[in-house]
Amino acid sequence: MIKGNAIVGQSGGPTAVINSSLAGVFKTARDNGIQKIYGMKNGLSGFIREEFVDLTDYIKSGLDIELLKRTPSSFLGSCRYKLPDYTTDSSVYEKIFSILKKYDIKYFFYIGGNDSMDSVAKLSAYADEIGSDIRFMGVPKTIDNDLDKTDHTPGYGSASKYIASVVKEIILDNRVYGTEGVAVVETMGRNAGWLAAASALAKTDDCAGPDLLCLPEVAFDYNWFYNRINEIRKDKKSMVIVVSEGIKTASGNYLCEENNEKRVRDAFGHASLGGTAMFLTHFLRTEMGIKTRENILGSQQRSASHIVSRTDITEAFVAGGSAVQAALEGQSGKMVTFRRLSDDPYKIDVSLCNASEVANVEKKIPDEWIDKTNGYVSQECINYIKPLIIGELTPFMVDGMPMHMHL
Amino acid sequence: MIKGNAIVGQSGGPTAVINSSLAGVFKTARDNGIQKIYGMKNGLSGFIREEFVDLTDYIKSGLDIELLKRTPSSFLGSCRYKLPDYTTDSSVYEKIFSILKKYDIKYFFYIGGNDSMDSVAKLSAYADEIGSDIRFMGVPKTIDNDLDKTDHTPGYGSASKYIASVVKEIILDNRVYGTEGVAVVETMGRNAGWLAAASALAKTDDCAGPDLLCLPEVAFDYNWFYNRINEIRKDKKSMVIVVSEGIKTASGNYLCEENNEKRVRDAFGHASLGGTAMFLTHFLRTEMGIKTRENILGSQQRSASHIVSRTDITEAFVAGGSAVQAALEGQSGKMVTFRRLSDDPYKIDVSLCNASEVANVEKKIPDEWIDKTNGYVSQECINYIKPLIIGELTPFMVDGMPMHMHL
């Protein structure tokens, strides 16, 4: 007989599969006999206000679990909340632990990225400090794939599948008139280029893939870009280039921050990173005389549940369940991780790391996976991403529209 | 025994289902015993250069037909080519008819929108003039749904399904933090608001739908917009508004052309219609102090084959086949049309109209279907769009990626 209740929260930016992890936490907790499984609304900021829901009110059947797995965005809502250091300010910790006691919560699960793992590490350390037996576990989540200590992160596979599929469609779209033109596709990714790199998977039997990738890992150089485009246009009229929103020059400026210097302004004088594609299309038009069109892949990158990777959905679910299992086995202050055993056939195993090791670290694309001369990623990088997009899980469609679960 | 060969071309902007019409033309032509079925590359501009392919080289099986139906963008390439009036300049007509004779082509099919129907009408009239028995038939195509004489246009249903699904995902995405914010979604649509109107279908059992639609049929008024947003924000923190790129003020200026006056400039001083969402987010931020994010639905609106309407794919296929059947029955200078018999259950029949009646006319949303006070469309409008998005046709997936047919 398990003592005490469980609570689960979601934090940071949503993904298309973050609710699959929530479903995984719920199912394993329920299957192991935990009676009450609370959800906190809007992560820790809702927790502090005791904004709880009883998840059994929403998830009543196997069908509900499947619907939740197919629901994008954070079912419970999210927050961007950073805990202070408890050695300097323990008041919020005292509040949190009094609430945990009030609801007889012994297991605390937090689905999120670096900042969320910072919270898991701090709460677990504080529990040690005060001799509490409450266990805190992290479930990894981010479309950016920038979490350290894990081979990859749930959310990345589906974002990759979305980006690669859309880029393939843009490649088809861009060439219809048979005239010269560059489509500039802008992905998310401030410091790590994993999302832009995923567009290389558009290279398939029936598609040459994008022509050029600009990644934040590589300092952007105007001369190199100018020359590389001229090289490509020798053989091709229709070009598609994919850029991370966060590409920077050697001086460390985001491209959009360069705007003043180059006499190009963001529409309202803001240094919005969203201006990267617009900056490049302007450069291509004015400096090279090439017809261009920008395509900014917006929030669909993190919420396109209409095209997800079944591998990703399943792994997100497994990550949630594994966190519960580890907590029941006595673990705390850990995050669930994946280890790659083989690319082809794709095999991983599930392990744990200290949440503190993940907090505040950003994993970038390894240098040796980047082809700086041509502006591309290596076959090894493609082989790494490829298995993460395999398989589909179609939404439940009602009257032609995807159905979702909601609070 | 059918005499002579057939040729088919695609013109204007692509859609997710324009190749389903191509497949329909091919299948009915082949099934009726037409021997050679040519495809012209890049529409009439490729025709004049005799850039032909033999479609039987590409479509060899039922599986190929299914793959072609699932391939977005124009398989044969496209063009924007306008024929002159033959009474003032008949030289290009003489050239076209000499090429038709050279290849023994008796049936000419053109898949496209208003401009393409202008070509069909002119070529057919010229054939009459010179006593030619070559038949010219138009197959309707446009995501904009602005073709007259037909209940709706192939391409619109899939674009609607894409837009409504993505807007539903954006609604979920926008509310995760529980804080006030407006997501401004910009759809295509220069003069007709059909695409923006389709976002109203995001209103389902589990979703309230977008909060406000700004359509080009209604003159945009700053005071009305200001007051309407203030009304909505009384009850809601997370708001999603959908705007057509072509909304205009009462003075007839596109919003982006208003920029100078309002001291907001398009990034490079161009009057690009793409600036409409950016203009509104700026207004919301600076005039109303609301956090905003813009989401510009780019070329995916016309090329997202990863989420299409089965109804639309099937109707596009039927439209292609019906054009062939009509031509074989002796028709020329006509476009295939749909007539709505009933919304629920959804029933249509297929008919013909004169291509000349479609050319140069734009069908807008009827005035009585627009709720100008609240910025929305009527239930009747929703009932009209709803059946067009029903059903799915999943891509053929290989290694996690949609597969397409290519020349």
C-alpha cells in the first residue's frame, strides 16, 4: 500500500507531447495504487496559490488517456517561475512544504526544461535539508532538444517531424513557377540549432532537401552567405534556406540587432528575434537581386498535434511513467534520461541523472556535426535525428477537426 | 474509338489538392481510351515552348494515382500567363493551335482560377472562330474560394481544415501562462475573407474558437477594433484574433499602407500585405498595452498536404474527371462547377458554367453572413464551410516523412 498522494505540474514552453508525459505520470501513478493524483495549474505559481485539480475528474478511461496524449500545449497550464536559493530565502519553500503536508502529497512530478529541473533540484535539496521524505522528480520536455545528460528530449521529435514535413512542402511550393527565388524559413532556436537542423530530414527519395542551414552554433558571415548562395544558384533556380531565429554574427549580435548598422529596421524598432528571416530576405533582395519570400514557422512548432511523431509521443509517455516508477523506488532530485544504444535499428534505454546537472546547461549541436563550409549538418547528425520522427499518431477527428482534452 | 490526344496544365497559385484534379483528369481520360495524355510544364508558358511530358511515364498504377492525389503544389509547375485578346493579337493563338495540331491534341484541360478560366474562354472562342473542333475545359482551383458560379472551389476545403486546426492549436498554445495576451493570426485573402472565416470552425465541443475575425469585406475601423477588444478582454485573458492579409480601412487603404500615417513602417519600406498582423500587434501593444504575438500562416495554407480534407481531395478528383467527361460529350469553353443541394447531410451535384462568366469575377462572403458588430461570421456561413473539411486522407509516410510524386 502506497502512502500519500501525488501531484504533477507542467512548466515552461509547451510542446505537442507534453501532455503525453502527463498521461504517463497519471497512468503509472494510478496503476501503482496512488489514490489522489493532483494536477497543479500553471506549475509552481499555481501550486503556491493551491490551484489544484483532481486528475481522476478528467481522466476516467483509457480513451481519455489517449485523448490527452493527442492534446497539444500544456493541459494544466504553465509558468515561468524560478525558485530562489533556499539558503538566502526559505519562505517560499516553507510555504510549498506546508501545502504538500496539507494535501498529504509524497510525490511531486514536474514536466519541463532546464528551469524546471532547477526547481526539482532545489526542492529535493530542501527536502533533504529538513529531513522530508517527499520525492521530487523531473520529466524532460522541450522542443529545443537542448537539455544535457539525455540523448534527446521529448517534444523534439514531433517538432522535427513538423519542421521537416513543412519544409518539404515549402520546397515543392517554391518551385512551381520555374523562376529564380529563395524561400527563407525561420525556425525557433535561440542558441541551439537542433530545430533548424531537423529540416535536413526533408532530404528524401523524392526531395533534395533544403539548400542551406544557418545555425546559431556558427557565427554568421555575410561574405560566406553571399558566396554560398551564388554557388547554389549556379545549379538551381528554386532555393530553400532554413535559419534559426537566434543566428548571430562573429561579434555576437543577433542578426536583427545588426539592423541599424545595415540600415534595416525591425518594423517597430524592437530587437525582435523574429526579424531574422526578414533581415535575410532583405539582404538577398537588395544585395543579390534575388526574389525572396519568408516563412516564419510560428507557435505551430510547439503545438502542431496534427502531425506528431509516434516515437516521440511514446517516449514522452514512457518518461512520465518512469519518473513515477523511480520515485516509488525511492529516487528524488532526478530527471529521467534516454541513452542511445543504436541509431539503426533505433534502440534506447531509460535512466536517471541528477536534476541539478541539467539545470542551467544548454546542449548545442556538436561542432563535428556541422559542415561550416556548405552550411549544413553531417550525415551523423541526420542519422541521430531520423529515428525520432518515425511513426504517426493521428488525432481523434470529430467533424473534420482534431479533438483535444481541456480543463 | 476516341480520336486525338489530350493535354492538361496547371496555372496560378498551387493548392494541396490541385494534383488530385490532375489525377482525376488523367484517370478519366485513360479510362475512356484517350491514348496520349500530355502534361504541359508551367501552364501555357511551358505549352508555348512545347515543354510536354507524357503523363503515362509517371502514372503507371493505381498507387501512383493515390500518391499524386497526396502531393501538394503543382506537379506540372505553374505560371501566371495572360492571353491577349485574339481580335487585337492572334499570333500566340496561331502558335498554340499549330502546336495542338502537331501533337494531335483534341482535348485541352486547364486547372486554375479566374485567370485560367479567362484562358479557357479565349481559347475556346478562338477555336469557334477558326472552326476548330478542339475542346477546352476548365477545372476550378483556388484556396481563396473566390470563384463565381460554383458553390465552392477545390482547394478551399483543405486550406480551411488546415487553418481551423492550426488556429485551434494556437488557442491552446496562447493560454498556457494564464496571463493576458492576444495572438494575431494572419491568413491569406486579399479581397475575400473566406480563409479567415474558416478559422471559425475551431469552435468545437472542446474549444470556444477565435474571438474576433477581421475580414476584407468589412472596412477596418480603429475605434470599433479598440472597443471590441476591450469588450472581449473583460471576460477573457487569452484572446485569438484572425485577420485576412487584405483588410482595408474605409478609405480603401490596406492596413500596411496606413503605416506611414501611423508612424509604423514595414521593415523595408515596402507595402507588403504581410504586414497586417504586425500592424495590429503593434496597435494592441502601443495603444492598448496588451501583450501580443503574431502568427503568419504562410505558404502552408496552400501546400499543407499533411492535413487535408478528404471531401476536398475527392471533389478535386471528381472535378478533373468531370471536365474530361464533359469534353468527351462535346462541351468546350466551360468550367466544372458544384451546386449545393444540402448542408446536412452534405450533398452536391456537378454541373458546368461558361468559363467566361468566371474569369475576372471575385466572389466575396455575402454581406448577410457577416456579423459586423462583433467581428464574426454567421452560423449559416459556418454551416456552409463545415462539410468541406470533413474526412482525412493521410499522406503515404516513409521513414516518418510524407512522400510525394515529382517530375
